[in-house]
Amino acid sequence: MKLHETGAYLVNGCTVVEDNSEASAAIASMTGTAVSKEEAAKNTIAYGILKDHNTSGSMEKLKIKFDKLTSHDITYVGIIQTARASGLEKFPIPYVLTNCHNSLCAVGGTINEDDHMFGLTCAKKYGGIYVPPHQAVIHQFAREMLAGGGKMILGSDSHTRYGALGTMAMGEGGPELVKQLLEQTYDINMPGVVAVYLTGEPVKGVGPQDIALAIIGEVFANGYVKNKVMEFVGPGVANLSVDYRIGVDVMTTETTCLSSIWATDEKVKEFYDIHGRVEEYKELNPGQVAYYDGMIEIDLSTIRPMIAMPFHPSNTYTIEELNANLMDILDDCEKKAQVSFNGAVDLNLKDKVRNGKLYVDQGIIAGCAGGGFENICDAADILAGSSIGPDEFTLSVYPASTPIYMELVKNGAVAKLMETGAIVKTAFCGPCFGAGDTPANNAFSIRHSTRNFPNREGSKVQNGQIASVALMDARSIAATAANKGYLTAATDVDVNFSKPKYFFDKTIYENRVFDSHGVADPSVEIQMGPNIKDWPKMVALTDNLILKVVSEIHDPVTTTDELIPSGETSSYRSNPLGLAEFTLSRKDPAYVGRAKEVQKAEAAREAGEEPYAVLPELKAAVDAIRTQFPDINEENTGIGSTIFAVKPGDGSAREQAASCQKVLGGWANIANEYATKRYRSNLINWGMLPFIIKEGELPFANGDYLFVPEIRKAVEEKAPEVKAYAVKDGQLTEFSLTLGDLTDEEREIIRKGCLINYNRK
């Protein structure tokens, strides 16, 4: 795999020309015409789709309107509640509400079916589409029923990726969907576009997850594609089935790219035809000369079965490399666990080595990444006639949709799997985020799913339980299962893949999915449950801010799972106050209590009462501040909390990673950088200041107070730098913060306190 250090041109879709002083002459000799870099940049597939959806009139500052929206049952309640508070009357574009996360309807102490009935009645009232539990995971339904060539889809799940079908899709926090529901726009600067130039053909036994993990391992740490669009091109694309392309594409989220798009061909046309939507096919290719801001060249034939060890999809090795250096790599994972869990529990992966081989406790093939038809068929072929054994090892398989499940039943793949001892279950995202198949304490699970963050599998460090996940392709998981739990690469087994043809039957959807066809019925009464709560009132940004640092995280990256845990907490996603109780619970259990203490002072201030009465320590900080800023008072100076993290926000798009902090009185994050655009957008949409501080400059610690004078003015006047002061021992130490690039709308959202206030009628 080669990452170009500069940009590169692609000529006639097949010739790569490095961006250097000789590029223009070389291109002219091949094409007979000279093309400027600026013109060639307009010839990417990504540029054309963005141009078609941009409403700003400027291709530097984009204002995008999407064709369709999609959400699942962890996010759609909050989104619709936010939009309703702003006067929502009708879904202006198709909006699909799927139910694939809270599918188990009594988890965590609440009845999740209340959320589902909320979704169904909202689909009827506002003119949406409702997919009942167990019918399909969100992204598979979108592939089967929503995607279209040249279209754009916005989803409130981070793995909203349908580029292999010619659809540019993005996963963002709920407020960005609210904007679309209110007929506003998705505002971004024109992103860079990085080509992924594919040649060759995968060797037998190598699956899409192997290709994806190889890419993630190369580009995550160096930020090569961060907030850019990955455009898959080159002759190797034609050597991949569409199901295979989808399996690679869905994992692009883990690179921190903004979105993805692929060149399309007759195989994609056939996919649409199989699904009864051939009219949605559109041929997409870069122009004769296309310029890319970067290029990743991959010879598919060189990729070997991969494994992403705990605790990140970028912690990658070939399975061969792992087996050759087993004890060293396991020791490294154990040391990372000590850092991630602050020594609270011990992870003993080296105990999994038996007779020089790594024994695995659990295998999972599931969800939007693993539950595809070809993945499961190939896994069934590898396992045919085998037994997974009667010991600790278990294998669960979750087809990504009921149509896929039904076809697997018809062609015998389900029977092949079940006779080995594997369990085949309904479409459900639970294993991917900790709400299904949680392993035993100290167990090691291999999964064809999307993430393996700490606790992502559902273990609870606060209760002394720890488990861990490695990501692998379905084929190598099946090979491991056939070897009764001993880690095995699929290239090490002898198998003839049957490659059965896929037949899609949409009758199930016609019988069970509610589709309003865009017709709203205002007479429908929304069905509310006792755990569905409105967002609490949020105040506008004050002239000045006093912030207490209530958590300090120095991990290289902080995931959204660490900011607000997944798993059982999902039962409270419709209850902002209930969910907020879990904020940072697995990373900094004292955070909630600290934040609430500060919040009491702000509540007193807003009520016109004395804040020092509920937070006595605040008086000393205020007295120190008044030595230099005597004019601050309870009317012009708000009181809130903040956290510092080196690089927060990797992973899920869930807005609650930010909104829970806001609900607890958070007014800012301070970071060296933000891991993803979507997390930073979530902060902004909840009225929180996305401060940046230079690496190595940290004049405060957890528990310190900070003073930010004239912050409202700095936001309004687009100040390039924000002065702040650390308050300690009666002294003020000045330091500088920045806010990064903010649109005028984002500045107004922050000024008004949140997106709800910005839109409230």
C-alpha cells in the first residue's frame, strides 16, 4: 500500500501521475490538452455530487441539501423532539426510522418499545418511513431501499456509508438532521478528496474487512484522510463484487474521513436491478483528468487476512504477523488496557495462549459490516461439516436484513451454520455497541463488526468486568470457528466457495414496513412513553464565562463511547437527564458529580439567587477574577463546566456525547484537536464552545477555574484568538484559545445557547 506524499492526477481512470513539475507535460502528452489543477479537481466524482447538492453558489463554502435522511432508535427520538420544539410540521424529504439498536425491548430498566411506538406515530404524523425491529439494520435497509446513484443521504449513525452504490452518504449527530428537517443546510468547506486507487484482485480467503482494516491501519494515526472524501477508483474496483465493495466502504468511517464514493459499473447496475430499483443506477467515473489531494494505491492481491487488536480498528496486524509475535503483541494490548482503564482492572490476554496458539472465546458475524449475504455464505462454506465444539467458544451470526436471512434459509447457508453449533439470529446492531453477546469476564471476542473500542462489547469496568474485541473478517472468523476457537486465517483452510446468486424479496418489507409515501397525517397523536422527555431549557451565551475544569483526559484519543457509553445506556437515549447520569462513567466516574455541583451555581445565578450559597469555593475564584475584571456580575457572567481531552470525539456520531455534557451544565470542551468533524459539530449544535489549545500549553488542571472574558463578543466578531485565564491561588494566568473555523450560523447557534434556541419559534 502506498500513500502519496503529494496530490496526484488520475488520467483516463487508469494512469496515476504524481503532482510535480513534470505533471502538466505528461498529462498533455497523454490527452492532447493541458488541464489546470483547479479544473482537474472539479473532475472527481465527489466534486460533481457535492456541486449538484450545494445551494450556496460557492464551491468553497458549501450549503448542502440531502435527498434522504435515516436514523435508528437510539437517535430518532431526540432528533424529532428537537425538530418539534422548533415547529416541525412535516418531513420535507424521505426520512427512514429504523429500529435495530434498541431491538431488545426491556434492557437497562426501560421499555424500549415506547420509543418504537413514538417512531411509528411520528412516521404517520410527519410523513416518514418506519422499519420495525428485527427487519433490517439501518444501513442494510438504506442499501436495499434508499440508495441511488449520484444521491446524498444523511444519517444519524456514523457508519452511514453507501459510496459503493454511487451514493455519497454522511453520518452526523442528530442536530444536523434536524437542520435538514427544518429545510436548513449542512454547511462545510469544500472537503479534500483522496483517491483510493485499486489494482489486482483479492486472494482466496481474503474478505472486505481485511482490505478495510489494512487501509485503516495505514491512515488513521497520520490523519491522511481526516475529514476528506475517499474516492475508490482504478481497475481493481471491477474485480470486487458489490457486496464486497460495501464491506470495505462501510468501514471507511473508522479512518475519520468525511464520506466515501466509488466508481460504478454494470455490477452496481445489477445490484439495483436485483432490488427492483434499476432506475436508481447512475454510472459514475472521474473525468478524463481528475486531481486528488492525496492518493492511496492498493494492490488487492497483496492483502492478507487481518486482525485489529484491542482497542481500536487501527491497531492492525496480519494474522500471520500476530501468530508469529503472539506474546509480544498480547503484552502490548495488556499494557494499553492498563492505560485505558487506569489500572482499575487487569486484562490477561496472554492467558488465552494454549500450546502456542491463541484461543478465542467468542466469534460474531453481524451488523452493517459483517451481516452481508456473501460474508455469511462464505463463512457457511468454510464451516460446512465442521463443529465449533462444546467448549467456551461460541459463534453467533446476524444477517443484516430479513430478506438476506430468508435467502440464506432458502439456499441452505443457515442450515450449514446451525448444524455446526452456531446460532443464527435476527438483524440487530447490539453486538457492535454492547447490547448483545457481551462476553464473560476476561473473554476475548473476534468480530466482523465495526468497532472494538474499550467496553464497546458491553463489559463494565466499574463493576470489575473486562472483556475485549478484535476485528476480523467473517471468513477468518469461520476458519477459527472450524478450528474450535483457535485463531486461524481463512487463507489457511481448503474450501470451495459456492458463491450462490442472491435473490431479493421485498415482500417482507411490503408486509411490515410503514411507508407514508411522503404523505403526512397531522391528525395522528404521537404516542409518548414515560421515559421520553423533552430537552431541558438552555440559556444563551453570556458576555463572560467562568468555567470549572471537571475532567482531564490525556489519552491520545478519546472515543464517543468513553464520553457517553453505549450498550445498556441506550435505554435512556430518549431521556436527556437520565442518560446524562452515565456521562464519562467508564472513563471518569466522578465527572457527573463534579459537573452537577457547578450546575447548581449556574441554576442559582439564572434564578437571581446567590451562586456562592450552593458552591462556596466559587467566591474565591470570583474575588480573584474581580481584581482584574471588576465589572463581572451574575447578569453578565455565566458559570459552567468544561473538560479537557487531547483529541476527543472519535467514533460514533451520537449527539449525546456532547448533549449530555450540556445537560449537566457544560459550556465548552478544550482540546488539542477534535478527532472528527461530527463531534465538533455536535458541540456547536448544543451551544458548546469547541475550544482549541496548542499542544503542550496547559496552564490548568482538573478542578481549576477558568475565566473567559468577552467570549460572546469574541464569537460574534470572529476573533482569531480568545483570551482566557487560569484562576489558582488568587492569581490569574493568561493563556490563549481558538475556536477554529465557524460559519455565521454556527456562531449564532452558540450565541443563542443551542440549535433548539436558534430555531425556536
